[in-house]
Amino acid sequence: MAQAKKKLGKSEVSLISRLSDEDLNTVLSLSPQEFSGDSEAVSLVFQRDREIDRWLAQSKDYEEFFSRVDGLIEASIVEAEARSKKPRN
């Protein structure tokens, strides 16, 4: 059975916009949508950004932490699509 997509919160969207293009591409290459998905490796990329790290650290438990990581991954996909549509100067 396919999992329903989580509604992205303001936190995920605003935090992901902080990632560099390189980190965003790394997240996408490691995401569960790819055949080699690795949420733990993705979380390490997210934790490079101080604000994202703080937000993840506020998780009450392991389950909430990885739920937040999953939300950030979904927001990364949306952000990557938005950046790809933006004209480069």
C-alpha cells in the first residue's frame, strides 16, 4: 500500500530553502525515492545547517526525528523543482 504524502509544514519549506544546491542534490540522491534511500545519511546532510539541526533536535523521540527528516525530504523535492524552474542569471 502506498503511503499518503504528508502535508508540508511551514518549517520544512522554510528550512529547506536554506540548503545549498550541492546539499539539496545530495539529499535527493540519498532520498528513499531513489533505490538506495538512506534516511540516516540524509539527516547528516540536513544537520550541516544550524537551523535545521536545531529544529531536528527538538524532536521528542526517534520516530518524530525521522518523521521530520521525511518531511524535509519531501520539501527538498519541491524545492529542487522550484529551483530548476528559476531562470539562472
